[in-house]
Amino acid sequence: LYGETGTGKDVAAQALHAASARRKGPFVALNCAAIPMDLAESELFGHEEGAFTGARGARPGKFEAADGGTLFLDEIESMPPALQAKVLRVLQERKVERLGGHRSIPVDIRVIAAAKEDLRTASEAGRFRPDLYFRLAGAEVSLPPLREREEDALLLFNLFASRAAQAQGLPRPMVRPGDAVTLLAHHWR
């Protein structure tokens, strides 16, 4: 999934999961840009007791947690190349080995990756592993920003206003014609 921040990549990934044969399995999301790189391997692959200082017990990683379902890797372009190589290996072998572990654990997952930039371009420029890109690129979906689909502004406004009203126990607000014109004419950056 490609799109600028705020285009709904997470929502699209959840919708893909919910509409798939894996919908009864877990949906596990990981924002690759939000985890400290010294914890990234443990987050993805898990760890065994004593694998590093503070590892008091074994813990499965995101790959294991998503077994039977979908693993959503958001902002995958921010993943360092060494970690990309390890993710590629898991995708190829369908097995994960926890940090400090010595056994391969089979995983049955589907991976949905999201990026703010085109990974094909990034791989051609040497910023993303081409082999990982080709492993992930079974289907590509570009999510345009709201400024390129202004007609959706009114739909989104109604959705968010209804949710807010429901959360506050208020009646659903009605959009006046003048407000609709203003929403549709707004420049959405």
C-alpha cells in the first residue's frame, strides 16, 4: 500500500484482512518507524529468555502473533537494510527463529506492507532491498490523498461527525448545504 501520511493505509490494510479468508485469524500491526532499532528484531521475531539483558522470559514476536492471519508492516521503508534481509528470509522460508533461539518456528501469515514512498523507486535507488520489494509486490495499491479525491471530504466528514456524536451520546449532526459547499471547496493538503 502506498500513500502519504493520513491517506488511510492502516484502514485499507484492516479492510483487506477483514475481507479475506484470513479474517478469523489475528490482524497484527507494526509501525516500523516507531520502534527503536535496538528492539526491532525482538518485536518482529521474538526472543528467548536470556537472549539479551532484560529478557526475563521467552516472548513471541509479531510474526508468530500473526500466525494464521495478517501482519501489517507500516512505514516499511524506514526499516534498516540488515533487518530487511531478515524479514525477507522469514517471508521466503515461512519460518522464524527467535533471538537467542535455536529452533525454527513455522508461521502461516500474509504480509501487507505500507510505505509513504514508492518502494520500486526506492529499491532502484538503493534505499530498499529489491529482493524484498519483489517479495512484497504481489499486488500494489496506491491510496491518493484527499486533495485528489475531494468528493470524499463530505463522506469522511459525515463518518467522523457521526462517530463523535455517538461517542458523546449526541444526535447525529446534519450537514447544512453551505457547510457541504465549504467542505468540498476546501484545499486538503
